[in-house]
Amino acid sequence: MSRVPTPPPPGEMTSGPVAESWCYTQVKVVKFSYMWTINNFSFCREEMGEVLKSSTFSSGPNDKMKWCLRVNPKGLDDESKDYLSLYLLLVNCPKSEVRAKFKFSLLNAKREETKAMESQRAYRFVQGKDWGFKKFIRRDFLLDEANGLLPDDKLTLFCEVSVVQDSVNISGQSNMNMLKVPECQLADDLGSLWEGSRFTDCSLFVGGQEFKAHKSILAARSPVFNAMFEHKMEESKKNRVDISDVEPDVFREMMVFIYTDKAPNLEKMADHLLAAADKVRAALTVNELAIAKIFSSARVIASYVILTSRSFSAQYALERLKVMCEEALCNSLSVENVADILILADLHSAEQLKAQAIDFINRQVGSCRSFASPGFRHSTHECSVLRQLGCKDGKNWNSNHAADIMETAGWKAMIQSHPHLVAEAFRALASAQCPPFGLPRKRLKQS
């Protein structure tokens, strides 16, 4: 049975105009279903217009409203003599009338619903009144064994009924204040603070460009910057940090993220932002020995070792940015760039992106018939992948999509510079599509 709902939360009622009083109307609908199986259906000899009726049913033991199904095996009249007619009949009703929607379907040999027909609106029922379909299904189609609608000569009808009950009104007075709280502007304000170089107290030099920043914000967002500025390092004394091997526009995007938690140009430079992680980390590791010399406490040294052993993303509290980059690159995967993205993911420990790139290659291949392209033959020669996987050779393998991938410059470069990735891609493909050799083995769980 349907439950009477509570009124919507005040927050849902504040979008748009706000009224001092309100009313929430819920139209109650009771839904229930019924299954009727007619055994030895092909032996039904009723003439046109003659009827079979089911037993009565209701929504529950306490419901006095009774229904039944009515079938005309050979149609209701001349117009429908080649069809089975099916109706829902209201047998008993304590009310003068009731409105209901209904849906009929047949269950096939797999107990799946098929040949469903549904009323387009709620019909008005009175006691003794029925509604349904005069031409529910053609008899020749129903009796054809190839269609599987009469398994063991049993016709199974499934009926779903939705009965409209009384509506319920819930009303009240608004007790909320009418003040509108402005949206949070913290990210925009911090972004403006950095863009305007206001009240800055340190400089970061990247590719010959100077980026002024605030030590307190960098330290709050990045454990590495925090360690750098907290201890007596050159960067802390001179308020200057030099970072090499990172493009200024990429570093600028990273700084925008540090200040605002947003990356407006992510789609354009996701690969560069991902690569910048390792590059910036490498540029800053030259300071690690200096930090270690300054640390005198064993506890502090231990803490620092733990800190510097983390990935760049964890060090700089930019895990969110890293995953955003991976997601953007996943969305841009194509035959032309999948090899390049796979190399990028492997170089910078982007495991989720790497898995998606390998999966993309597998899906593009589509079937384990293999690759006849020169790139494939070269890769199998270099890596002996097929022999590692237990496959005999590549003579019977063929795939247009795979050939497209392996003709790209990125794939050919990967064969030369990262043959282990070629092996991983083929291993995943063979694992998914080639029949196993010997006893099955458990697949390693990714961390």
C-alpha cells in the first residue's frame, strides 16, 4: 500500500517564489499484480464470444475491492475472431466507482514479460464493468510453437493494476525567513587575490617567469611547501623558489587550482598537468638533502621520510587534480592517441588512466582474431607477447580497429620505448578473449 508522504522539505519550496502558506497534495495510488496460468490452452474449444474467467484477486487481504481477468480465446466478435481478447473486470466494489490503469503481458518459456499492452490513462470502473483489449494478440502467432508463448501448452498472463485512491492534502505556514544568503565566493576571492598579486610574500620562478604567491596559502595546500617554508631553507630565507622543466602556462593552471580548487583549462592541458606532477617533484627534490641536514630530531626526520615517499599528488595535496586530469584524458581516448596516453599514464603512475587505456584497446579490437599490421608483427617480435600468453602465432588474427591503433606513431614509438606496455595490453586482451590454458588463475587485484 502507498504511504502518505511528508511534505517536501522547506528547501525544495524556496526555489522560485516563496509564499507565506502552502499546500502539498498527494494522489494515492495502490499498485498490485496478478498472474493467471491456463493449462492445456490449445484444447480450449470456446466459440467466438465465449469467456474464460480467472479467480478474483485484490491488493491485499483487507481490500474489499475484487477484480478478475476475462479472456475470449477466439475473440469477442467478428472483428476480433482471429485474436485473443483480454479484459480486467471489477467484480466487487464498495464505492460507486474507481479509476485504475492496467498493463497486460504474456510470460514466455523463460518467464520473461512479452507482448505487453498498457492502458494510456486511468479508466473509470464501476462494479461489473471491464476494460481491456479486444485484439490483444493474434491467435496464429500465439499458437506458433516457434514463438515460445505456450510452453508445455500453458498460457501465462501477467496483469499489473494501479488503482487511484483518495487524494491527501497537507498544508501549513512558511516559517522560514525570507533572507537570501549569498553564494560562497571564497574560491573566487582567493583567485582574485593571486591574480592581482596582492599582499604576496614569495616568488616562484618557472621558465623565466615570476609567479608571486602567498606562503601561507601554499603551505596550507601543500605539505612540501609547508616543510620548505617552515624550516630554515634558502627558499624560506630568500622567499624564492626555482622550478625547472615545467611550462609556465601549465604551472599557472596548477597555481589556479591551488588557490581556487578549479582548473578552467583542464581539457586543453590535462596531459601537461599530469606530467607536471613528476617534473615539479623532480625539480624540488634537490632541496631534500638540504632539508635533511637541517632536521636534527629523529622524529622529524622520520616524518619527512614518510612525507617525501608519497607521490607528487599526495605531497602537494593535489590528488583531486590528478584524478581530474585522468578523467579528462579518459574522455578524450581515441584510436589516434591511446598509445600516447598509455605511455603518459605509465610514466606518471596514473594507474586508473592506464587501466582505462588498456581497456580501450581491448574494446577497439572487439574480438580475439589478432592484428595483421606491420606494427603488430614488430611488437610481437620485440616482446614475444604471443609466446608468453600461450598463443601460437598471429596468422589467424585480424582486426581493422587494432590495425588502426597500431599504425599510429604513438603505438610505434611505444614498441621501441615501452615494450612492457605492449606486453600488458596483449596480456589483458588475451586474458579477456582467448581460451585459458590449463587451470584458471586468479587475477591480481589492483591497488
